[in-house]
Amino acid sequence: MGDISLIISYFGAAIGIFIACALGVPVPEEITMLWAGILVSARDIPLGHAVFSSWAGLLASDSTLYLLGRYFGRQVFRLPLLRTVLTESRVKWAESHIRCNGPLVCFIGRFLPGLRIVIFTTSGALGLKPHVFIAIDTLAAVITVSLWISLGNWMGSNIIDASRYGGEIGLISIPIALLIVMI
């Protein structure tokens, strides 16, 4: 039962963190996915659950931004929670690029943490079709999740090995250091 509760709590935490990130909490989504990879390498959560949780969290956060723009239209740029991020210059930049090539800008926007909020919200406000946004964002999220969880898994494996070797080195080094100090 403990494994199930850990998986459920990770799933809920991942989605909550991703949505909080979308709304401006300064915690990079990438850190959450790296941590998921580390948890996979430590065998605390299965790979499939880490991937699905991260993917669902990214789509939920990106869709939240898109839907805020879609629902509020241009008024979204004046919402208290977002107006510090959605500055006039950023919105103008996003508008000019989205009008020229919206799907490509949304795809690239998934990989630009500083501009993600602006691009996705502006895409919704400008009326980019929902099915186009979801298709492009899903493709970009698959790449993002695969990259960061794989990197976290690799890091986790190396961290686990490094800590094990560090312990072994300590077992050897401490007696040698004590012997040198005594001499």
C-alpha cells in the first residue's frame, strides 16, 4: 500500500507544482522532472508513473495558461496574478510571432521557461485553435518529459553510485587520516 500512496502523492504533487509554475511560482518545471528521474533511478516510483505524471502536469499547466487567455481574451494581460509577467513588450513580441507562425512558436515556447507563460497565454487570447495547441504542446511535452526524466534517471544513478563510493572511500580515508594525525 505504501508504494501506491507514494505514486498517488507524487502524481498530485507533480500536477500541483506544474500548475503553480504556470501561474508564476518561481520553481522550474525542469527540476520537478529531474527529481522524478532521480526517484525512478532509486526505484521509489515506476518510470511509467513518473512519465505520465510529468506529462499530465505539463499539459495541465500549459492548458491552464492557454485557457486563461482563451477565456479572458486580452483582459488576461491585466489579471493581477499575471500582469507582472505579461508585460506589454513581451505580449507584443509574442503576438507578432504567434500571428506569423503560431504552432511553431508554441512548440518552441515549451522549451523557453521565461517566455512560456507569455506565449501560451497569448496563444489563447489570440484564438489559436485548441486542437492545434494541444497537438503541438503534446508533442513538445513528450520531448521535454523524455529529456528531463532521462537526465534525472542518469543523474540519480550516478548520485547513488557516488554516495556509495563516497562511503567506501570514507571507510578507508578516515583510519588513514587518524593514523597520520597520531603519528
